[in-house]
Amino acid sequence: MSPGPVVLKFGGTSVADAEAIGRLVRHVTNAHQRTRAVVVVSALSGITDRLLHLAAAATVTDDAALASGLTELQERHEAVAQLAAPGSAELVQEIAAEIAELRNLLHAVGTLKDASPRTRDAVAAFGELLSSRIVAAACQTAGLPAVRVDPRRVLITSDAFGCALPLTDEVNAAVAEHLRPIVAAGQVAVTGGYVGATTSGVTTTLGRGGSDYSAAILGAALDASEIQIWTDVDGMMTADPRIVSSTHVVPRLSFEEASELAYFGAKVLHPSTILPAVSKNIPVKILNSRRFDGGGTLITAASPVDEPLAALACKRHITVVDITSTRMLMAHGFLRRVFEVFERCRTSIDVVSTSEVSISVTIDDASRLDALVEELSAFAEVRIEHDMAILCAVGDGLRRDPRLATRILGSLEQFPLRMVSQAASRRNVTVVLQDSAAAEAMNHLHETFFARDVAVSGSARGRA
Ligand code: ADP
Ligand code: ASP
Ligand code: MG
């Protein structure tokens, strides 16, 4: 059997304008010359936000905002299309048809005053539907045998609008029918990320940042030989470059390390991306779409052996919920009761720490906090603290060297820590502290373990 295709995913900034799309075409051409390629694209940068604003504006029948928003949207896509695929009358027509459909949809949103998650998904999907048309046309203009595939034909999902989950059997069947033949014919399939559809064809999305996940889902269904995430940074960095200025690329990560980092805030990878890759043991690469000289981060099952820490991650503005009950003392069933409340309120917990009489948890989504507090208050005392942050040091090395955790905590001694946790996987050390201290703590930790001239912590892995 010949090796599977490479899936190349390009994020919003990597398709932001004609210049970026020109670079994309070069990358796809390079891949197509070597092997078979499938392309997954995000919406043009900023467009998903614009679409969601338009959906909100439509419900308050803000006609002027709606009309100008739609015109702006159409003009931006037309301008990019004209430069990326000059003279393609078909593309101009396709964009006009998509915009007309969007206008009708927004009109219906205004009439029904309905911006439910289902409607918001239908509106948000236009970003990727439009960008994939432009990118497919740009590839064709450059002479590539590109075929655009509507993501709703292949990415079959649950009906959990706003955070839909892939239905593996249905995706496999749809990919076999609509994608594999294109790949087998030596053509380049181009599709939109983030967007899917239920088995009855209703448009869904995988949640913000979901195009990475789309690429991994399709990659697994295609038995891809590699999943490439092309973005605006050089790879997975040793910390969030928006918080720490002296970061450098982490050349190698294990699947587990990448998962932990993505889960705890490394936005460069959607937290679910690794799952499908693991299921088929497909290497994932994170690459800078502005560069043509290799590099990047390679994520595989193998754990880089000689390194203590891989990288740091940070989740800002989270909420801590303290649940105290003197009755908890030796009472079995208490934790079950607590977690059932979170389940009923559909709120997921990130970090947990317990003592004999209390349990502290962190939550990212505080939208159902009132209901949570009300239910918990029926059997415990509840205290809430907003504006906290989770700081997480990740590395398979933590499993090998028990002293590392102590060193991490020691280096944070000047910061009051609200919670401390190390899970059974012993792949991360996680602390919770005031959000106002997060940036300083992150920089301090980074300086201690990743500064290039620091030999003691020796994160040679960071020396790309
Ligand atoms: P794309 O549009 O290509 O999907 P994203 O904005 O979703 O790109 O993700 C890339 C961004 O993730 C970077 O610009 C960076 O600001 C942020 N980021 C946060 N943590 C990290 C990290 N550890 N390594 C790299 N980037 C990170
Ligand atoms: N366009 C979507 C978003 O902005 C999905 C993505 O870019 O991954 O969230
Ligand atoms: Mg992203």
C-alpha cells in the first residue's frame, strides 16, 4: 500500500491575504511534487469574529451594521480573490452566491430573532466556505489539479452545535466516498476546516480554533502519512510568545506533551487535534507558513528522552470554585455529589485539589456559575474567585526526575500559589495563581528553565 497523503492545514493568518495565499500555494506545490496532498484552510483572519458579530447584529435588527458588515465582507473576499486567482470569473460568481446565501440567512436571523448555537454555526461556517473557494481557485490558477470539497460532505458530526464532535464511522464512510477518490486520482483536495454537518446535513462547527481538529480528523480518516499545521509562529514555542518574549521553538514533542500544552492554553494547537493523530499514529508538524526552510515542531509517539521540560502553557482569566463542607470529613459520596453538579451544569473542570474538608476546582467557562453555586450551596459552602490563571509546566521528563517538580515550585516561591497539582500522568506540574501575577510568574519560570544561556535546567530540546 502506498503511503497516505500529507494533510496541510493553513490557519487564518496563513490565508489572510493574496500574499499569504501565494505562500500557501508554494507550500502545497512543494508537497504535491513529493507526495499526495490534501489542504484544509481556516477562514481569512478575523472573519469568523466578524461573522459572529453579524449574527448578533442581525438579532437586534441593526440594519445599517448588517448592510455595511456584509459589504465589507464581500469586498475583502473579492479583493483577495482578484489577486489570488486573477481572472477567475467562476470564483467571483461563487463568492457572490455565498454572500447572497449569507444575506438571506442573516435576514432570517433578524426575522426570527434567533441566534441559537445552531444558527451561529450556520453563519460562522461561511468563513471557511468562502476561504476554501478562494484557495482552491488560487491553486488551480497556479496549475495545481485542485478540487474544492465542501467540508459538510466529509466532516460528519454530532449535533452539539458550537462544539460538535466527529462521528468516526460516518466520517470514514464520507471520506472514502468524497475525498479518497480525489487523492487517488492525484488531485489536490481543498476543503474548509472548523465546519461540518450532522448526518441530516445541518451545518455544525467544531468550536473556535477547530480547523486544526478538522485536519487531524480528516488525516486519520485518510490514513495520512503526516498532518502539517501551518501557522504564524515557528512551531510550538517554549511558552506563549504573547506573554514571554524570549521563547524558542521546541523541535520535538511527544503526543502526550503536545496534548497537555494544547489543553492548558497553547493556542497554536486546538486541544483535540492530537487525539485522531494518536489513533492512527500519524506525526503532526507545526510549521511557520512564512518560512520555506524547514524547522518547526515534530510531534510523535516517541518521547524525547534527554529533556526535562518541554514547554510552559497558561490559561488566563479562569475561575476558582472552593467547596467546603465539614460533613465531608470521611463522608464517602461527597466528591460524587460535587462532580454531578458540574456535570448537570455542563461545566468542565480543569484542575482539582482537595483537603479533608474542602475541594477547589478551576473552571474556564463561568457562564453557568449561578446555577452551579445554587446547587452546590444546598450541601456545602461555596466561595468563588475570578481572574485567576493556570500555569502549567509540561514535560515527559517530569516522570523521570522527581526533583524537577520541587524545582518548579521552588522557582515560584515569590508568587502566592492558590492551588498546586500534579496528575497521575506526572507529565505536568500545574499551579493556580492570581491572573495579575501570571505573566511575571510565566516569565520567571521561563527564565529559570528555558533561558538559552542557562545550563542548569538544560532544556537543550528548546535549542532548535
Ligand atoms: P492559526 O490561525 O494559524 O490557527 P492561532 O492564532 O490559532 O493560529 O495559533 C497561533 C498562535 O498561538 C500564535 O500566534 C501564538 O500567539 C499562540 N500561542 C500560544 N501559546 C503558544 C506556544 N506555546 N507556541 C506557539 N504559539 C503559541
Ligand atoms: N475560523 C475558525 C476560528 O476562527 C476556526 C479556525 O481558525 O481554526 O475559530
Ligand atoms: Mg488556530
